[in-house]
Amino acid sequence: MTQDELKAMVGRAALEQVVPGQIVGVGTGSTVNHFIDALATMKDRIPGAVSSSEASTARLQAHGIPVFDCNDVGEIAVYIDGADEIDPAGHMIKGGGAALTREKIVAAQSRRFVCIADASKLVDRLGAFPLPVEVIPMAAQRIVRQFAALGGQATLRLKDGQPLVTDNGQHLLDVRGLAINDPLGFESEVNQWPGVVTVGVFAHQKAQLCLLGTPEGVRSLRFD
Ligand code: 5RP
């Protein structure tokens, strides 16, 4: 099976995690796009969704699925999103699709995080995937130097030759060369650097369940 077929398989499998009658939290990315397309088949059984990006909002609305603002809903039963890496404890690196800040906000508002990913995303230790960090533009070069002091090489993410601007109007760094041995401690430390909006380590908002797409079928990893 191709990687995209594995993503489609877990996107469909995630439908079983959606609670009928309840708003569902929806992440961002190619795996989630498959989930959104599958969700359209049960749109009459949910009031709608809370979305983590403009891209997912557009796709949900194109399917006729109502999208609510976080501020207009209470606790969300389940948040379904992909990951760039996930470790055996359910900690993740996210933000390859530049949506990490809104993803972390929706995850924090949700009772459960269900990660959907193809098998290539499961790693022993986080850090091979370049770590996305959303930053306030005026702080970017100081934060680059702070990562250099930890042994990381941070570069500004570009789009069409210009700094990529996130849905929140900020910039993104991608940090290579980090070995993240203590995801909780690392996330806590980087979060308090002035100018960091969101670090793409999801340890405080880790997954409770991962539906992993493998050639043998969907593997369920539980982390509670
Ligand atoms: C977007 C994300 C995505 O969940 C992550 O990049 C995985 O994407 P894909 O499903 O396309 O492999 O964090 O910000």
C-alpha cells in the first residue's frame, strides 16, 4: 500500500471515534483530509466541528459540515489529528502543515486526542523530523540563537521565497539536529522563551490513542 492509502485507511477508521450528537475537533494535514472526507458520510449525526486551520475549515464547509468557533463551544469530546512523529508514550511532533498553534488550542479544549498516522510516523525518540516552532517575527533570530545553544539548527520556513505567514499572522522556524529525550520538560522550557508562540512538541497535549496505518491494517496504540 502507498503512504496515502495508509493515511486514507486511518482517516476512515477514525470515524468510529466520533461521538454522535457531539461536536468533533478536527486537525490539519493530508491524513486529516481523508478523515474530513469520511466525516461527510455522517454529517447528519453531528452538530458540526471545531477546526484547527483555515484549510480544514474550507474543506469541512465544502462538505456542508458546520464549523464552530472554539469560544462558542465547551469541552470537545474528541480531537482527531495527524502527527509528524509519535513516540511510544504518545508524545508527538506536529506542525509540518504550519497549523500547530490552533492544533494545540483545540487539543487543549478536548477530552481525548486521537492521532491518525501512517506507520512511518512512529519513532523511538522525537527529533528526526525538523521541529516546527511558531514565533513572533521580531523574536525569530534571537530564538534561532537559543536553539543553536541547545545544538539545534533553526531556519525560517519560506513559501514562494518569502517567510511563510501562519493563519495567526506569525512566522515559523524548523529546527534540525535536536534529540528530544524529555518531551514534557523540553516543551515547558521552549514555551517560556519570549517570542515563542507555540513549540511543535505535543507532550502536555499528548495523544490518548493512535490509529496507526500499517500494511497489515490499523493498529491501535493506547497511551492512557
Ligand atoms: C499540521 C500537522 C499535521 O498533522 C502533520 O504535519 C501531519 O501531516 P500529514 O497528515 O499530511 O502527514 O501537524 O500542522
